[in-house]
Amino acid sequence: MNCNPAKLLSVALRLSVDMSKTLDKDKYVWDTNSAHYIHYKIAYQTQFYGFDIELAAEDTTMNYHNADARIVATISRTFSL
């Protein structure tokens, strides 16, 4: 494969903030007496030789142990049939 790597590399930085909210506070209480929480994510995205690569840091406003801040790495590729 004779490819120019400079033409195959693209880079993006993405920031996303979203809120999950419920109207049924008795059934879905995510945190101490709260009917909503906020999710934050900052991600570095690139594409290299047809592979999509993402490295992200995520966190929420929840105080649960399983909602701790985390680093997520993803590698994916799309094939056509």
C-alpha cells in the first residue's frame, strides 16, 4: 500500500455536556434527592489508515462509586458490504 500518511490523518477535539433528567423522582433518584445529573466528556478523535480512534475523559455529577471519572479508549473501523 503506497499511501501518504499526511493525507490519511485527521484530528478533532470534542467537548460534550448533557443532562439526564426524570419527571418521576420517586422511581429514578440518581443522587441524594436529585432528579437529574450532568455528564461531561472531552475527547480527542483521529482517523488513521481507515481506523477511527478516540481517547476520552468522562465524568458525572453523581456521587456513586460506579459513576467515577474514567478514561475511555475506542478503536473502530467501518466496512462496506
